[in-house]
Amino acid sequence: MAVAVGVVVATSGGDDEGTVSSLPSGVPGGAAEPEEPAKAFTKVPKGCELVKASTVEGIVPGAACTPGLFDDKDLASMITRGPSWERTDSSGPFQTLKVHLSVAPGAKGSYDMKKEVALKDIGTLKKVFGSRPVSGIGEEAVVVYAGSPDGGLTQAEAIVREGNAVVTADYSFSRKDSTTTQKQAEDAAVAVARDVLGSLS
């Protein structure tokens, strides 16, 4: 749907959703309006509500959610969320889920930057083992499988853009202590990103 040029953030008193409200269109002085994304989300749930409980349980059983530091501090023209899920005990192998969501203008540039960073090796700390585009989710999507060369910390990171929203879903685990395959890890990250997009309106 079409969006107006100006946006402001307002949170309704009846719930805890962040809301981006459109202002009347038009630019003073007859300046041309900038091109906006074809789809614009305006309402975002609380961080821990972005991903279905059943999805989390299927990936990291027994995990509890921690809201992001700025999940309740929406800025003008921007909503961000950054929840994470970790086990509440140490009985199983190391696994975490992290989500970063940004709903704001400039989503295309943000997506491109995140993708570029995800695809870069970082010396002995990170090696990209594989990446592929993902169809059927968002307007643009890629999943990157990377980790430490020694078989330790490994992550599958799904990066998705739809309209003015960019989602990064990161499933991390230790290859040394887990039987999780690359495909399983990638599918988990994509499933989380899909839930996040599905929660927006």
C-alpha cells in the first residue's frame, strides 16, 4: 500500500504495540516526493511476541525470551526490536535465537548492508561456509551459514526485507556439541524470520 512521506511513532494506550502513523502526504515547496517501498508496516508487537512459542520450542526447547534493550523505546519514524531466546538451564547443548527487526525508511539500504556484512569472512573468527537466496518470504531474502573455523560457535542467519521492514534472524549453536545440520540450522533461521514478518501489520 502507498505510504506518506512523513511518519511519526505513536503507541496506543490499550496495548504495547509500537505504531508508526502516517501524516498527510505532500512536500513543501513543490519538491518531488521520494520513492517509498511498495509495502509499509505500521504496527509491531512487543519483541517477545514476534516469534510463535511453538516455533521457539521446536528450535530451542525450554528457551526463555529476553526483550531487546530498545524494544520499548520507539523512535520517530523507526521501530526496532531485538529479542533473544536462550535455555533457562544448562542441561542441553548451547543454542540461542536472536532477532533484530527494523521498521523504517531506507530498508533497502539496510538490507544490502546487513547482507554484505554477513557474507564476509573475519580472519580466524568467522568463515562463511555457504549462502543462498530464499524464495517465498519477503521481497528479498538470503540465509548465510557461517562460524568459527575450529567447529565452535556457528550461526545460520536469515536476512529478509519486505517493504519498510528488515528482519535478521540468527540461530547460533556449537558444531562441536550438536548434531544440527546446516540445512536444519538454515531452516530454523528462516522459520523465525517468517514468524516475525507474519506478526507485522
